[in-house]
Amino acid sequence: MLIDIKYNQFQKSGTLTESRRQFIEKAGLAAVIGTFGISFFTSCVSSDEPINPATPPPNTTAPNGITVSGSVVKIDLTIQTRLATAGGWLLIESAKTLVANLNGNFVALTSVCTHSGCFDRWAFANNRFTCTCHNSIFDTAGAVLQGPAAQPLVAYSTSVSGTTLTVTK
């Protein structure tokens, strides 16, 4: 004798309102991004030197004594006074160039980080450039001091004539 037992599975069906569906989709997406985003950013940050947010790079998008023409950047040092003292520096976003005053000598490097291509998030302290996207640290010649970047930054030539600093890429 066979006994046929059926289990009641309590199946329910229905529909969600559009606003409820959007809420659930957004909440799920936020949870996924939050989980992966936090682990991604914490895995890339490993700097022993704190970034000094009190010294952000100056805004170089307004007319301010900087002329970019092809591979030549000219900086009027009477207008760009941040380069007047040792340790002063500029991020010239339109030219993707970093410039620093090292005790009266000027250095220029590409601002395109070799780790992930960030070009507009930099800090400069203790003669070190830090890409604040993932905290790669470079010396003033462009050499990598701390990764995740593995390749150096490209260095450019500089010359001063009167009060004009010229960077040739």
C-alpha cells in the first residue's frame, strides 16, 4: 500500500509596487557596493605618512599666470607665488603636470599616476608626491617609494628665464 503525502509549501504570489521594487533594488546595490567598495579602498591604502589635507593643490583652471601650449607650460612666478619658497608646489590639471620648488631648483613630473591613471589628486610634503587615489608615493625624480604603483612618473625638463618658469614635456 502506497501512501501519497503532499506537503503544503505555503506558496504565495503577488506583485510589488514599483516604488517598493526600486527601494529593494537600490538597497541591494548599496549593500554590494558598500561591501566591495570598503574592501577595495582599505586594501589599497597603506601609507605610514599621513596626508595633510590642509595643503590642497591650488586651483589652476582660472587665468593665473600659467600658459599651456602643446608640450610647453610657462609659469609666471610673480603670479604663482606658491612656487616662490622651498616646498611650494602646483598641480596644473590642464597640463597634467606637477611642479615643485626644491630649494630654488624646480622639478616637474607628470601628474598621471602609473597605478590607476589618477591625475588630479596629489599631496606634496617632505619632498614626496603622494597620489591620494591609492596612496602611491613618489620622490621628486618620479621614482616609486611606496606602491601600489610599480612604474615611476615621467620627469620633465625645467628652465627659468627672469620670472618665467618653463616646463617642457
